[in-house]
Amino acid sequence: MIKFNQIKPGDYVLAEYEGELWEGIVNEVNREDKEVCVQTEVQEFWFKPEDLKPIPLDETQLLKFGFEKEIPGDGWIKYKKGPFRILQNEKGGFQDFEIWYREDRRHIKQPIHVHELQNHYYDMTKVELGR
């Protein structure tokens, strides 16, 4: 489950409907009724926060966002999108990695989800990370 206060329009999430998970993008958040409008490949629908699940961050997700992969050596992998960078150790994966944009550098020491990366990206660049 995703904390309701972390959900923002433009975030990618998994929405559960009748036992099936659908990847979609948040179009609208109704704070009063605590509902989230998600556009999936099938349709747009309103969900309760307990029906939303985070998408784990991995290389596949980064490539969907248009990141380019670079292997500079010494066991490191760099993903870049414009001046935004993600640097991870091959062994650590997305458990312990760095993100940076210009002078703003952050060390992430636990696995995060796609919507959390989107929130970091927006906080750092003031531009939404979309596909």
C-alpha cells in the first residue's frame, strides 16, 4: 500500500481491481473522499488508497522513463537522463545508490519505488518525470 499523502498526479502505480494488478498513471487525487483516479491501459477509474500498490524501482522502469545506461567500470552502473544521474554499485542494485542533479546529491540507502523516484526527481529538477 502507498501512503495517501505520497500520491501525486503523474505518479505511476499498480491498481488492483478484482484481484488483478494494472499499471497506470495517477490523473487526479480527491483528498476529501480519499480516492485516486488512475488511468490504466483499459480505462480511467477511481481507487481507494488500499487498492494501490507501488511499482518497485528497477532497470526496466528506468529505461521506460528514457534513462540511458552507462557502465563506467569499477563495478558501477550509471543511469542518466539529461543532467539527472543515478549511480549504483552492480552488487548493491537499488538497495544503496546515489541520485544527483547539479549540486543536489542524495544517498538512498533502501529500496524505493517508482513514485518515490518521481517525487525525488521533481523535488530536485522541478520537472515531472514521465514516460
